[in-house]
Amino acid sequence: MKNPKGKGSRVERQVKKIFEEYGFEVIRSAGSFGKADLEVKSIGSIQVKSRKSFSILNMFDGAEKLVIKADRKEPYIVMPLKTYLEELKK
């Protein structure tokens, strides 16, 4: 394994930049000393994960968005970040 901490930091910075390009104020918790990796003003806390692959991506099956729910947990919606940000702009 190369440098997983470096990869995580790089991806956090990339995601932070995307939010900023859409006009959001973002604070990055470098080293994950906070509860989440990013805090986006008017949106909330964001946890960023980066892996070679995620099996959840296979569940989209051609759809634009995916709702997932574990037993006795709240449902979550999964969608591409830029799709989410475009919908927020509307």
C-alpha cells in the first residue's frame, strides 16, 4: 500500500475545491482531528472516503441517485457530488 493518509488528504482537498467552485465556504479538518473531514457552511459536516472501488456504486444500475437503508437506521441518498451541488443551486 502506498501512502493512504496522503491519498485521503489529496481527495479531501479535491472535494473541498469542488464545494468552493460552487461558492460554498469550507473548512477542512486536516488530519481528521474534527468529527468530519469537511465542514461546509449551510450544508453541514462531510466525511470523505476514498477507495479503489466501492461495491455500492454497482447498485446504481443506471439510475442517477440511490437510496440505501440499513435495518433500524435512517435512509440515505447517494448521488454524484456535482449533481447534488447543481440541484442545490436550483
